[in-house]
Amino acid sequence: MLISEALALLLASVAVALWWMRSPRRKSALWLLGGALASAAYALWHGRWQMWPALLAAPLLAAPFLLRDRRWQRVLGRLLGATGATALMASALALWLCPLFALPSPDGPYAVGTRHFELTDRSRLGVMEDPPQAARRIVVWAWYPATAGGERPRNYFTGDERELARSVARNWGMYGFAFDHLRQVPTHSRPDAPLSTAQSRWPVVVFNHGYWGWPGQNTALMERLASHGYLVFSIGHPYDAGAYTFADGTRIPTSPAKAAATVPTAGMLAFWKAHSHDAHYAAMARYHHDFDHHRVMRSFNAWRADIGFLVDTLQQRRLPAAVAALGDAADLSRLAFAGMSFGGTTSASACHHDRRCVAAVNMDGEEFDWSLWDADIRVPLLLLHSDFERYPLFGAGTGVPHSTIMDYAYERWDRIGERADVVRVRVVGERHLGLTDLPLSARMPVRGRIYGEQDGETGVAATNDLVLAFLDHALKGQDNGYPGRVFARQSALRPHDASSVRRWWQARAGAQPR
């Protein structure tokens, strides 16, 4: 809680007490309420939307003191005083439910630096909603192992990113101001900190945000990876993300086709709501066909090309001069693609097809690369699921019990569950958006409705611990007991067994996949 917030609530509460106690000094309450009003306005200016009720409470509470008629003072005083007190309690409750929070401290041996930059792919014109002759532009947020120095750690959102924060909140079905207060949450990332010289080359992780998200939605994970010696490049994919403003002032908002992109077809619904593997199989061809002609597939192809373009740029050492040292230090022989939701979808597919990539992480993404259904992915894969047992992605009563539609991807159906390097995990008590930093930003019952009932610190720690262990194992060759040791210390993680697909497919006695 900011000092201004505590001061506003304290001053207003004392004023209420003076009124109800009929203190002879209660006229001084007007001064207290003036201070409360100023403090609440200051907090609002700094993004603390929770203080709106307190701001309205101050004039309501002041009104009775300004009335000269004792009868009206008594009648209105009780009404306005009760209303103002209720508003104060509403602010206090909102501050408690949606608090300022601390990101987990990175536990690696390195400090964490961060830089943002832009890239333009002039070989691709008219991508998504770009004009036909406009080259594709992307933003990249980088985290890296650093030495001491640089600026003070950046906040989760900066003042310049207010519209980005508001557009993401609206994209995810919340009020636009819902993330305003995150401008007051510090991170551990120092802008422009010098790159560590402890090694000349560092393994690389290319991260991709969720649909309608932004590159910093998993900052805690990015910081932890950087502190353990990874270069992390998180791509912002314009039109399918929050609103981006580029250095030259160009603003690319979330796509105006956003609504159309979220409307499922009858074929999609039939597949999602099927209650057996046979029913899923019967609906699969229509499901694939409908997605092939849906706007989502345009995004899928654009995002995979964005990933390839970034890796090409790193390989050819063509990063902007301000971040060229990061490109020079990138060890692309140790390259992983990772992402959450749609970013996980594209990461797994892009990694499978790009021979430079040696490992992939998909955090609750639905795979739209049909060549990876009933097929073995080329690389080691970590597949993290939200808690589909408690929060079915497509509504209560849908899907095969104890299964997810992602069970049809990344392994041959007749052998699914037999590959040790494809690990499927369910995060207990997490909804889909729970696989970001944002469960830290809310308490129950708000957290349960949006992010899941799992404690925010526990869920974030479990997810990030598992991803780090996987990458250490896959990219650095560490014998770290992955994944068993992580399961032993993180109670929120449950191995997911997809072998019901294998048993079903083998029982079909020679049926051929579509």
C-alpha cells in the first residue's frame, strides 16, 4: 500500500470518528477530509484505481459539516456519513483484493538487465492488418545476465506503457484500468545494465506471449531465467497483442478484427464439447478445416514467421547497435522457443520446423499445426496445462474425463506417453491466465474467478521452477533430476498421463488417423 493511500484512509476515518463521537473539535475534520481528498487524488494519479471510492467519500463526509441547519445536518449527516464510510470500506477492500505485490526475487548468480528494441522485416509486407506495402514490425523485450549497474529497476508497467496495460486488460475482458496500479510494482530488471562477461556466449530462449497479451506478462520467469544465465527475447506480435507505440510514434492497436477472431464455428464447438475419443475423432476433420479458414490461422503463420525472423536477425548479427552485444553473445546452438497460450502453440510448432531450435515449452497452448497431431515432435518438449480437471477450458461438462485435447498432439497416438522427453504437467488450481505473473496481483475471491484458486506465489514458483529445470536439462545438459525432483518440491504440479489416447487408438484395431 502506498503512503498516500494509507494517509487518505486514515485521515478520512479520523474525520468519521470525530463526527460520530460529536467531538467539540469535529470542525477540524474538514481539514482532515481535505488531506484525505488530496492523498486519494495523488494515489489515483499514480494508477491506484482502488482509491476512487475514497475520493468520492471525502466530499460526502464533508457535506454535513457545511450545513448550518441542525435538523438537515442531523438527517443528511447520517445518510452521507454512512455512504462515505461505505465508500471508504470499498476502497480498503479493493486495495486488499488487488494489492501491490512483489515479484519473486531471481535466485540465480547473475543480476538481471533488460532492454527493449524494434525490428522491421522488409521481406514481409501487408502482414495481418498492415497496409499492403507496409513491412512487418515487431517489438522485442530482452532480459539477460548482467553485472551491477544500469538504471534503477523498471516497474512492471511504466508510465509510457499505460495504453499497453489498458488495452491488455480490455483484451482479457477486464475494465481498462484494471492494471493501472501495476505501474507501482517494481521488477528486478535494470534497463541498460551491462551484459555479464562471465561467459562469452549464453543460451537463448525466444518467448511468445499469449493471444492479446504483451511481452512482459511472464516477467518473473524472464528474470529468473536471465539470473541463471539465459538470454531471453520476448516478442510482441502486433495486432494480436496490446496496443504498441513504436519509437517513431506509430501506434498499432489490438486488431479491429479481435471480435471475429474469438467467435468459434460449429465445427470447433463440436470438437471441443465431444465427450469421448471417438467423438473427438469424428469431429476432428471439420475442426481442422474450420481453423484453417479462421483468422487465428493467419496469426499462427505470422507469429511463426516473427520467431524465425528474430532468430535470423540474431544469427546474422543484425540487431540494432544499442543491443548488438546481446546478439554477439547469443549461443544459437542452445536455442529454445517457449510461450504461453497462443505463444506456446506457435513456439512448439516453430521449434519443430526450425532445425536451429533444440527444445520447446508450451504453456497451455492449443496446437494448430496439424502435422504435430498423431506425430512425434522433433525436440524435447515441456507441456504445461492449466487445471483442466477443475476449470475445463471449454466449459463444464466438456471433453474426455481426465484428458485434454492437447493429448492428441506431439506424440504418435499408438505410442503416446512413452517418450521421456515429452513431459505433460497440470498446474493444480490454475486457470488459463494463471500461467502468467498476474495471480500475484489478486487475492481470493477475485483471484479464483480470473486466475484460479491456487496461491499466486505457489503457482508462479511451481511453473517457473519447472521451466528452468527443463531448460537447464535440455540446453545446458545438467543432470538435475528433471522432472522428478521438481515434482517432489512443488506440490502444485501433477504429471499428466495422456495414455488414454494410446489405449483408445490401439483398440480401434487398424483405424487410420485423419
